[in-house]
Amino acid sequence: MRKFLLFCATLLTIFANGQTSVYHHFPDSNAVWNFNFILYCMYGTANQDYSIMISGDTLINSQTYHKLTTPFVQSFSTGTCDEILTGYKGAIRQDTTNRKVFYIPPNNLTEQLLYDFNMQVGDTVQGYIEGYAYEPDIVQSIDSVLVGNNYRKRWNINTCYNIHFIEGIGSTYGLIQQSPGCITDHADYSITCFQQNGQSLHPDTTSNCQLITSVNTFNPTSNQVKVFPNPSNGFFTVDFDQPLNITEIQVIDMLGNIVNRQKTNNKKTINIDNLLGGTYILTVFDKDNKIINRIIISSP
């Protein structure tokens, strides 16, 4: 019996390792990353959703790069502390053999290392991502995460802002945003979803992951969806002023993970007492699987 259990454990170890043994290269076309940006400042709160997409190729220093663009920013901000701008966000190229991605920022012709997917626990993170932090990030741990139908390696590089690198996706902290290290009260960038070739892959394959454009915006000041109390004491209620063909409510953490999902078509009380205190995104879907409202909720 002991030998059989040892054999099963060995098979499980081989299977688990096999999930991440194949390198998943960085996308070079037909990819969209959606992010949420939050910044609290003395003039209000910046709260914005935006996409970064690959928008064709360009030639820089005789090498082919893939252009990154933000077509539109959905702003739910109060005050004057908005930060995310639309337009060209720089260009990337990848060295698949060496498992590295390089980046040229806007208004620049100098290539910098963006991601090194060879890092081991204890390694110091190098390159453009570390250009802002006073103390470079250190790889804290390496595990795997399900992306689509395959497991991919994930590097935890910053516990202060929960920043991870995911193979074939990049940084959960805004893709090309520089790490703040452990500076307090810095902006929060969090990935809400990633899709490639029209297929949502992260955080799951069923999430609505549309490119954010002015066409699919909604009115952030609309009173059609109400959430109370906010901040929450462990429970909160979602109420609709009128029939809206609501089908599902999701609560998403700042890493883009769905932590609560409820099927409903009317007023709903949701329990988040099991969640750690912090900020979460409430997303409401209609019968066509379109996001009709997104509200920030806080738990104590």
C-alpha cells in the first residue's frame, strides 16, 4: 500500500511539473489586457478602467516591435487626479529562446528588459519594471496559475502591492507600469482580465473581456445599480432601480480573481465576511454578458 501511495504521489508531482514545463511565449498579436487603476489623492479619487492592446508592428533600430496602445479610458474619478492617458504606450519584442521580453517606452529609442521568465526564487528583478523603486523587487515565490486550459508559471515579486509576473501575460500591475516597491499610498494597478485571439483566458474562460472603447462605455454616475452599505460590514446589498435583465453579479479582488459569483435577476444580499479587508470591484452582467456597471466596494 505504501509503495502504491508513493507511486501516486510521484505521478502527481510529474503531472504538476508538466503543467509548467512548456514555455508559453508572450503574445505578438490579437491580445488585450484590461486593467483597473485606483489612486487616492488630496483632490479626490482616480478610478479608471482601460485596455492595452497590441496594435500592429513597427520597425525600430532595424528590429520589429509590436506596438502597445490604449484606445480609451473609462473614468469613474472624483476630483482632478486622473492619470491614465490614451494612445501609444511603447513597443515590445520577445526573445523566445531566452524567454525574455524587451520594451521601448514612448518617445524613446532605447530598448530595456521588461520581463525575464527565467528568474528563480531569491533573484533580483532587473530592467524597466524596477526603474522607479528605491529597492528592487526580489522574487518571493514561484507557483503556477490556470490560464485558459493550461497552467503557466507565476512569479510573486512584490507582496506590498501583490505584483505577479505570469508567463505569456506579464505583470498584473499594469503590464508596463514600474513597480513602486513598498512605497505607501502609491497607485494601484490590477489586471481584470486577459484575452488572446478573441478568447478570454484569465482569470477564467467565461469572463467578459472586451476591449474597452468609447462604444461600450456606460454612465458611471448612473443610479440604476445601488450598493449598500459601502464600506461593507461583511454583507452588502445590490439593488436595481428598474428591470435590467441582470443575470450575474461578480466580486473581483485587486488581482483580478473572482472571489464571489452570484446568479440573480433581482435584489441580492451578498456575504463577503470571509474576505480580507480591502477594495473589491463589483461587476454586474446583463443577459448578453455585457458589463453594465462596475462599483468599488470596501470591506473593513
